Amino acid sequence: MRPAMFEHVNLTVTDPDKIANIICLLFNWHIRWSGPAKDDGYTVHVGSETAYLALYQPKQFIDAEIDHRHVGKVNHLGILVNDLDVVEKNVMSLGFETFNHGKYEPGRRFYFMLSDSIEAEVVSYTS
């Protein structure tokens, strides 16, 4: 039997179209689908042919103080790229600040805050 494969994660966000467009620009992904979602919400699926992010906007938000130490909160999104330097320049050209740069075997990484307290780690395993 083949191992299971990661297909998607569903994130609650305030502006799915805006975030999807940023992701498309930075990572060469595409919008796979968008439309009505549960509880009169709206969702955009953005990704590749094999995996995607579902960006969900409910009709009404619930105000809650949650951070990465709470069970169930996504700590960050890890996105693998071929050319870290080019992607970082593109991230900064869109007005995002990058931080927590690291070099470790076998690769390099940086982080940035995508939107709605969603942290993204961009990593490359090429030299």
C-alpha cells in the first residue's frame, strides 16, 4: 500500500481572494476553485495539481485569543521553493518583512507573516 499523501489544509481568513492572489504571485500556484462554503461562507482553493490551501471566510467571525501554543492552531505553513533568494526578493517587493533566516543541513529558510496571523516558512534544499 502506498503512503498517504497530504492534500490540503483549510484556514479561516478574512480575505481569501487577497491571500490567494499573493500566494499565486509568490509561489506560482493557481486558484483551483472558489465559491460558496459551509455556513454561508466563501472559500478559495489555491495550490498545485496535487495539494492546496483552502482559504475559508465565514459569514461571521468569532473573536478569540488563540496563539500557536493552543491545540489545533496552525503554527506555520512550510513552502518548499527552488530559489530562496528570488522568492525572498518577491516577498519583500510585496511589502512583507522577512525574519528568522536560518541555514541548516540540508537547506536554508526564512519566515514572513502572510496575513491574518498566518506565518509562512519558505525553505529551499538547493545551494
